[in-house]
Amino acid sequence: MACVLVATTLPTREAAVALADAVIGGHLAACGQVSGPLASVWCWRGAVERGEEWRCELKTTRDRLAALEAAITARHPYELPELTVAPLAGSERYLAWIEEAVRADG
């Protein structure tokens, strides 16, 4: 089973921590880190926008990815949330722990 790192940004630390709590509590991610604040600059509807955001990085498996993406989208305050996915490599023991933590049966 392949593990992945999923990242999103949110407008407040509280929102980022609440999202991490929800998806980890639902066994959709094994763990998460919230970092920030970040100075973000992006293009939205033809204008350059600026704001402060908080990054939430979550570790899960490819098997749980669709459910995690759906949970993030449902809970996210942005109309179009950032949702990036990258393969995750690491020690066999750590990756096995991620797989165990996100098993649907807990």
C-alpha cells in the first residue's frame, strides 16, 4: 500500500487544527502537522490576492485518499481549497504505522 502526503492551507490556525482533528479522528489520516502563519500570494478571478494562511499536512494511504479528499472539501471554508498530493517515502516501520492508523476498522 502506498503512502501519500496531502497538503492544504486554511485561513486560521484553529481551522487547520480542527480539520486535522476531524480527519485523524475519522482514521482518514494517521497524523498531521499545522504550520504557519504563511504569507500567501495567489491569483483568484483575475486579481492578485494576498493573505495569511496555515498549512495542514496529512499522511495517509492511496486507499484512503479519496475519502480524505472528500472530508477536506466538505469541511474547508474556501470555495476552491488547495489540495496537493505527493508520494511519501520513509522507513518501513513508519509507513506501516500510517497504514495501520488509517485502516477503516481503526
